[in-house]
Amino acid sequence: MSATATLDDVAQAGGTEHFDVLIVGAGISGVGAAYHLQQQCPERSFVVLDKFDGFGGTWHWHKYPGIRSDSDLYTFGYRFKPWTGAPIATADEILKYMGEVIDDNDLGRHIRYHHEVGSASWSTTDNRWTITATETGTDRTHTFTANFLWMCQGYYKFEQGHTPEWPGMDTYRGQIVHPQTWPEDLDYAGKEILVIGSGATTATIVPAMAGAAKHITVLQRSPTYFWTGRNANELADTLRELEIDETWIHEIVRRKLLHDQQAVTQLARDEPEFLKTELLNNIKTFLPEGYDVDTHFTPKYRPWQQRLAFVPDGDLFEGIKAGKATMVTDEIETFTETGVRLKSGRELSADLVITATGFHLSVLGGIPFSIDGTPVDFHDTVTYRGMMFTGVPNMLWVFGYFRASWTLRADLISDFTCRLLHHMDELGVQRVTPKLRAEDADMPISSWIDPDNFNPNYLMRSMHLMPQRGDKPEWQHTQDYWTEKDALPAADLDDGCLVYE
């Protein structure tokens, strides 16, 4: 049976469909994986399953005001498709870009929407995965088998954001909304709004809502590092004036941005106090004279120990300067009927409370995995290069970078996966499983990421769910694009870390 003409017939009959590769998720990683697989392994059949009714993942799901990227699209975009708009893009612009990738490469025929994966089980006897998926809206179950499983489903729970349980929340008479579950009919015009949290989401929502709201108060327990810049790229604009081909512009600007980002990342390691001063001086230029930057914009941690939030054109600070937004640094003692009372005793009234307080990590989509009938606890595994796991065969997970654009790693992992699949063909094997080598027997094992290196709350809350790491590059996600861009393409597939059968 072919993998194209009769798939609908098989699905209608309730049969099991088989593919060489099954990709979970049609977001930025999954669409990229499908493109690379089609280009580099055209001989392989594949399908992409996504639970939503359209592609885009994060950009499809989030509906809060002003939703935009916090990474530049020259690096967040794919390496193979030039970005021609402003560096910081809206969700609609990103979806348009991804839609063009799907249409231009005829990827749509491989994507099944409304398919929520419910389980994945590996059979050593058959050397294949069996995946069940429920068709949302009908509750009909579909069964797939695949030789290789490529997990691109994202890293947080879409349907539920993280909102702390504060005392008195049930007494508050206004509405409490988390940005991840933004009501389409929410009317905030003319209202006093309290936004709790001060990360990238707050930096997006506040400028977008400030014009219609009566006033916005941003309440933070502790400050975040922000950096600002024009939402334009002078190098790209100059090259366009010179009528340089967009493919060249994309690659040149991409390399320049990555060069500059590497310098900032290195500065954060080597001279954190200098970088801290530079970041604070930058935002001072947007704030009123004498503004209390020490209290409201000076974090306790080093730059890049948590993600820097980018504020294009300083729009968040312009709202503060114009009196449309106010920063408050304090902690909540309790909610009241009309707002919150802080530990300092101050009361903040609000018609609407927005909890921009982060998200819940989702390890491999929260899908139950089993191997030969035994459930997999990923915390009991050690990661191979942050994308495969000891004892788990023929499966790969895309987990991107914190200090560089997610898509950079998605592209690198796609190359690695296709190279691995070709290598398996050359060896004439059906199974590849990461396994610690004899020389790794006494290797120190620790949590997925070093908290002294990077410690956002959503990761720290979920370390007990994540795979573990060793102290060698082969057994960790280094989070360093500038090392991995050379290391992953050169990785020795026969160094003993991967067992072929």
C-alpha cells in the first residue's frame, strides 16, 4: 500500500498506518523537521501529527494582545527561507512565513491536524513504535506505527499556564486571566489592569494594551533584564538598497547577528558587571529622569542567567514614561475583593488581573512512553546531546536554545537526524539506542541544566521530570549554539555512545 494515494482509505477503515518517520507537532520545529526530512531523506515516508486545527504551535495557540517573537526572525526563521520583514515579528507574520514554507514545499499533504497523541510504545521484536492519536472533536482513535519517532511538540503545556495560588483569590470580584488562555471576547478598554510578572509576555502585553486601558500596573516579585533596540536591521536595509538578493541578505544578516549575540553571551560570562551596567544604562535612556532603576529594573541574578527580554523600540518604557504604566516591585500578601494587598501593606486596585507568571514545562508532551511494556521515566535516563535518551531507541527530541533562537537548534538537529538515518542504512540496522560507555561508568550525573548557568523558574520547578546529564559534551545539552554549530555536524556516530542493532 502506498503512503500517499490510499492513506485516507486506511484511516476510514480504522486500520494502522505505517511510516518510516512520525513527527509529533507542526510548530516551528516540526515544520522544519518535515522540510529537512523531505529534502535530505526523500526516500522515507513520513507523517506529522498535531493536535491543533492548524500549524504554528505557540504562534497558533497564543491570542493575547501584541503576541510577537522575542527573538529576531533572521535567526528564529529557518536558515533555508529568507526573512524579509522587521526583525521582531507578530504571530500573524510568523504564521504567514511558516505557511509559505508548507505551501512552497508541498508539506501540507503530510500533516494531520486534530490528532492528539495519547501514547507511544516501542516493540523490540518489531523494531518500531506504535503511536495512538485521538482525533479531537470526534474522539476517534487512530493508530500509527513508525520506525523512527521525532518529537517536535514543544516544551510547555499549552492549555494551562502557571499561576501561583495566592491567598484570597476566590474573594476577588474581578477577572483573573492567564495570557495562555486569553478569552477572545475580553474587553479591557478603560479598565484598571494589574499585570503580575515582568518577563517577555509582560513586555509584549503592556505596550499592546496601554492605549485602550485606563492604566496598567506591573507587579513583579523581582526585576527582569531587558534590552532594547530598533525593530529594524540597518545592515539588511543597506543591503536591500544595494539590491542584494534576499537569500544573501538573510545569510549575511543572520551571521552578523549570531556573531554579535555570541559576543554578548561571552560578555555575560566574562564581565557580567560590565554587561549589567550597559543594559541598565540602555533602558535609562527611555525612562524619566531619576526613575528608580535600582528597585524596578536591576535583577539579583547575572545577565543571561535567565532569558533577556527584548523590548523593540523601547515600547514598554515609553508607556511608563507617558504615565500609562507603573512598575511596582513587591510581593502579594493576599488578594482582596478589589485587587491585592502587598507585603508592604500597599493595596493595588484592579478591574482585571493578568497573571503573566510563566508556564508549566511539558516533557515530551506529557505523553506516556513505554518500551516492551515497561513505562519510561525520562528522569531515569541520561540525555545524549540533549536530543536522545539512554535506553530509548529510535527517538529524538527537539529542545532548543535559551540564549539563541530555538530554530537554530531545530535546523542542526534536523541535519543530525537525517545523517543518523542514512548511517543506519549504511550499517544495515533497524535500531539505534544511546547507551553509556564503559568509560562513562563513573561519570558524575546531575540535573538537566546547571542552575548556576541558567535557572528560570519553569525549569527549576520541573527538574524532577527532565532527563539527567553527564559531565561530558556527549551527555548534555550544552545550550551553546556557537559550540554546537560545529560539534553536531562533526559528531562521531560510531564513538560508542550509540548502539546499533
